[in-house]
Amino acid sequence: MSMNLVLQQILVIFCYVAVGVGAGKLGIIDPDQRKYLTKLCSGLILPFTILSAASMEVGAEGFRSLGIAIGIMALTMGGAMAGSLLLFRTFHAEDKLRAAMTSLISFPNCTFLGLPLCQALFGEIAVLYNCAALIVFNVLFFTIQMPLFTGGKINLKAILTVPTLATFALLAMLALGIHWPAPVQTVIGSIGSMITPLSLIIIGVMLSENDLTAIFREKAVYLVMALRNFLIPVLAMPVLMAMPMDARDKLCVLVYLACPCATLTTIYAIQTDTRPELCARSVLFSTICFAVSLPVVIAAGQFLFEM
């Protein structure tokens, strides 16, 4: 994969984001409409994106790589959570700060940013590895992270989101070799393809709603960005190197793990009053810096995986 292709795709992504910024600044999409579009994207369009991958032929080798990807993502996200909790407990951070920082550092934006990027760079296989990311993300976020936000108990039902159910449906179809009829595949694929422009426009609208100068004055966002965008993917690289996977698949998994902070962190931080301003600023700063961190991570991955 040439670095020119990577840089071109980054430019495409930020052009979509720029459209969202413009729509937000001009009042075409207000905050309430942005929330509705976010729900539409995650609740309707993302499941169609996932189910559209049923056209793939995934053999035993593909399922082995998927299982490896799930293990690597669980190890990376789970390890980041454990390390973050230990770090901020050592420094006696108050509960809300510890909850916010743990979520920001541990969970990447695999769906709204990682999926469209990886689809453009790696093709249809990116949807399969997004399924791995989605499974690990939902299990860890709703069983461990949510109680940190709310101070409550684990709610296993919260894991069963529509995208998660679509993920398990896709895996069953791939395992059984079931494909959609051609007309149905066309409809599902067309709706699923909306994920790229819509998710990136939503990110742009979020940027337009914030004072960017305030983001750069927040000292904590630099720590979050350094850990989320750089350190975590660096720690994942030697693990990926040791895995029996195709180099291209390793790089795809690495890009998912290198994504900036998940927007879901901001959503639940606002709902639970868990340092919402810090979370919003960190998510946005991490996303802006992704334009620099992504080429660095991909170049390192290509070198280490001998691509």
C-alpha cells in the first residue's frame, strides 16, 4: 500500500468532515439533528453495512484470522483499561476523572471513523474486522466502562445492541455460506454504503459545535492523544507481528486500534455528567491529530509487517 493512497484517503475523510463543519456552522444541521443522525447511523445504517458483508467468502483461514483479531483487540482494549485504572488510582484521581480518562484512552472510534477508512484502504475484509472490534468494544464498554460512568451494576442486556445482533447474524451467515439474493444484496449494500459520508459529516458537525481554541488549551487532551493515537498502537505492533495472519490483515487490525477516541465516550459522559467537557475536547483533539498519527502508524506497520 503506497503512502500516497493513505494520504489521499485521509484527505477524502477530512473533506467529508469539512462538509460537516460547514453544515454545522451554517445551521443546516443543528445539535438536535446531529443527535438524530448519530442514532440513525448507529441504529440503522451500521447494521446494513455489517450485513452487506455477507457476500464475502470466508473460509477456515478467514475465521481463524477473525478469532485472532478478537483476541488482539480484547487484549489491547482490556489492557488499556487495566493500565488506565491502575495509573489514575495510583495518582488518586477522583472517580469521575478516572472513569472519563479510562474510556478516552481505551476505546477507539472503530465505527464512525475506522470502518469507512479501513473500507477504503483494505476493501470488504474491513467489515469483518470491524465485527471483531464491535464485539470486543461492546462487551468491555457495557460490562466494565458503563458501571464506571454510572456507579451502578453491570447490565448485560446493554450489550445486545442492533449492530451487535447484526454482527452475530453476519458471522452465522458467513459460517453457513448463506448469501442474500441479488436484489436484497443491492439494497443492503446501498444503504450500508451511506456509513462513510454520514458518519464523517457527523464528526464534522461535532467539531463545528465546539470552540477549537478551548480544546488546545486543555492540557489533559495532549496526554489522551499521546496514549490513544500513538502508545496503544505501538504496544499492539509486536503482538500483531507474532500472529499467523496476512500482513494486510494485521495492518487493518492495527488501523482500527490506532483510531482516535470513541464518540460514544462523549455521549455517555454527557448523560452521566462525567467530565463531559474534557471528554468532548479529548475526542475532538484526538480526531484532529489522527491526520498526523495515522500515516505514522501505517508506515511503522508496513515496515514491521514487511509489506
